[in-house]
Amino acid sequence: MRRSSMLGVLFVLAFPGLALAADAPAAGGWLAPFTVIAAAIGMAIAAGLCGLGQGRAVAAAVEAMARQPGAAARIQLAMVIGLALIESLAIYTLVIALILLFGKGINFA
């Protein structure tokens, strides 16, 4: 433990340039295409998995309603609340994708 912390301190003192902030990238640099790809992949994964989750939730709810028709109202209410929570994942992913696409980031200069 002590030896690794000493090596860490020595590394930080020996290479201070690695800890300093880099210059801000130029607008329209190499990072912009990757944000579009990341937003698209993230939204595609979230939408696909939300669709699978909603399908399984509805299938389980319909099966439960078929087994116990008297409890159909309570099962349907729980299903609708569950579907809203599942859909919120896709909405949050959409918000993050829009931030990636249209956000300018923080400019300290």
C-alpha cells in the first residue's frame, strides 16, 4: 500500500504535464461525428430494449388477467404504471442523445 502510493506521488511529480488541462478542441473537430454515432447507438439500444421489456410486461399482464379475471383492474393499473416507467428509460436516453447532438459543452476560455 505504502509503496504504491509513493509510486503514484512520484509519477505525479515527475510528469506534471499529464495533469494539466489541455487546450479546448477546435469547433467541428474529430469528436463531432462520434457524438452522432454514440447518440444513435444509445437511442437504438434503449428503444429496442424498451420494446422488449414492454412486450414481456404486457404478455405477463395478459396472462395474469386470463388466470384471475377478477383482479384484471388491479393488474391493468400495475401494467400501465410499469409501462410508463419502462418508457421513461427511452425518454431519458432521448434527452441524453439530444444533449450529445446539440450541446456545446462548457467553454472555459
